[in-house]
Amino acid sequence: MIDVALVTSDGVDASQSSYSVASQTLTAGRLYLLSVHTRGGIPSSVELSGVTFTLIDSGEQANDTTALYRCVPASNTTGVIAINFGSNPSRCSWNLVEVDGTTAVSGDNGSAAILQSADNYSDGTTNFTVTLPGALSSTGNLVVAACTHGNNDESSPESGWTQLSHRMTGSVDGWDRINATFNYKADSSDNSYTENWGFNSGSGVIAEIEEGEAGPPPPFGVTSLFARFPVHKLRSPR
């Protein structure tokens, strides 16, 4: 079983070379996803002392860019995440999401948890679809989609999807305001996500996250060494 929760969502309506995610505590061994939404390019780096953020995929459109990162802390880590750019985007939004119950502890920085990903972008349309390159490997897996679009248009997620966050950054009357969303769907065979809005450009990233494999329970009377995980979430080595 996969559990997913929004840790924090925010944005800054200013042109800067670096943006700071308010101090958070990341739990060792859990997968974290950070979506970054800008009117500009993708970050040059995402930094938190002792933690490595790896780019999963990015959808780059002239005005609305989406980038999705992953990390798995080796130990409980508290600090401010810095989102750095080589240039200065006009504004930036972000969503930090915690995912538990995956194969994140396997592979390089959670690489085993990400089975496939894709990106897409559009210009001047009323809806946007981003599709994984293949079918899901299991209906128990989690699919996440982060999207960015501009203007003052409200957006609506595809039916059946849960929207964890919809962050609007910029002037209410500004034509270049950015709308940043993070959405997910579990226990399904759906390998694409569509978001609808009024009329503007947009970009998005979609990824399939593998559900953890259940390991055998400990012998009767033996306490699991991994006490922070319920027994049914223990995973076999990959």
C-alpha cells in the first residue's frame, strides 16, 4: 500500500536566482517528490545539506515549465531546500510530497521506485495531456502528475484523480500568473493525465511509482528492526 501526502506548497512572485522552501524535516528511507513550476527554465540545482535531489523529468514550455525531482534521505534531515537557477525566472512555485510504501530504499536515491516517466507541453490550448510511454506494470502502483499553466485560468483535474495542491503565484489580474498543480491516482491502470483550463500554454510531468513488495513477517515474538514501518509494509530486497 502506498501512502502519499503533501508536505508543503508555496511560491514567490518575484524574479530571483534562487528560491527557498521553508524548513522541513524529511524522514530517512522515504521517497520525496519535489515539483518546481516556473515562468522560465528548469533549476540548475536543488540543494539540501546531506540530501541529493535527482531530476526525474521536465516539461519545458517558453512560459510555463515543470520539473519533477526525487530524493530519499539516508537519515532524518531538517533544513531549507534551495531551488537554484542559472538565470532569473519571473516567479516560481513548488510542491513537496512524501511517498511511503514504495521500493524507494532500493536503487540510487530512489531510482527503483520510479518505473517510467514522461513530459509534454502545449501552447494555446484548453486542455493538456501527458502520457506515460507504456502501460502500468501493476494497478497497485501510484501515478503522479505535476503541471504548470499560465494566466488567471482556474484548472480542473481529470476525473478520478486527486489534486494534492493547486498553487497560484502572481498577481490576480496578471496575465503571466502561474498555476502549479500536483495530482495523483492509485489502484488504477490509467497511464495518462489530462488537466483543463480556459486558454493558455502549459507543461507537465507524469511518473509511475512502484508499490513496495511485502516481505515476510518477523518470527513470532520478534520485533521488527524497522519499527517505524508497519509489518505489512516491509519490503524484500530487490
